[in-house]
Amino acid sequence: MAKVFMGGFGAIMVIGAFILLTTMGGGGEPERSLRTVDGGMVAAIQRHAEAGSASAQAGLGYLYANGLGVPKAESEAVKWYRRAAEQDNPDAQVFLGVMYATGDGVERDFVESHVWLTLAADALDPGDTRDLAVKSRDIVAAKLTPAQRAASERRLRLWTANHAG
């Protein structure tokens, strides 16, 4: 995800990394932590991700997307973001939506992007991250044909029905 997508989207990457590091017990200064992702931290995140932790899966996706402590591998990032996104992790949903919009690590798909960005925008609390998700979703929505918009809406209804309660 080296490309910057939709203006201030780089800020959400920093926010995502900070969330990852604090939820994984990294704490401390985010910028320092971002520069010093060591093998032990990657191994711990990997273990938690493989055990099913959505936040660790989102974090591992972030590491692969940015080549932090692991070789940069956008297709691996998509894999881990998807696992977390399917567990209703809104941060992973934003990252996955952007990857589908930019075609990084996956074939570009605006319908898929719109679905994930809409889910994230609906789940996030008001604030900068939600604002970025909404702005990203709206930019992608403007690229959809009426048929694509209908497909996205069908998929969102199906998701809601399958994830209710």
C-alpha cells in the first residue's frame, strides 16, 4: 500500500499501526515502534493472528502491506485484512476496502471496495478514522455504475443478515 489513496489516507495507516501496537501491548511512542518492528514482535502477532485474533490479523496485514518486520507482500496483507474484516474488524475493513480500490495486492474491484468501506464507516465511532472511511467510501461510490451500486447494496444486505445478533 505504498500509494497514498484519497488524500489524507496516510493518516489512517499511522492510526492503524498505533492501534495494532497498543492492542498487542507494544505501547510506547508510535513512531519509534513503527521503525522498530522486530522478529519477536512479528512472531507474537503471527501467533495471535493464526489463533483467530482479528486485531492481530489486521496488524499482520498492516505489517505485510508496509514491509514492516516482514517482506512487503500486498497479497499477504489482503489475506490477513480479509480474515479480520470478516470478523467485523472495522480497521481491517477500511484497509481491505482501500486495497480493492487501488488494486494493491488484489484485482481492483470498486464493488468489493464499496462494501468493505461502507461496513467500516457504519461500524466506526465518529472521528478521524470514520471520517476517512466515509470520504473513501463516497469517492468509490462515485465510480460505481448503477448496476455496481445495486450489487454492493445486495451484498451489504446479505452481510447484515448473516452478521446480525
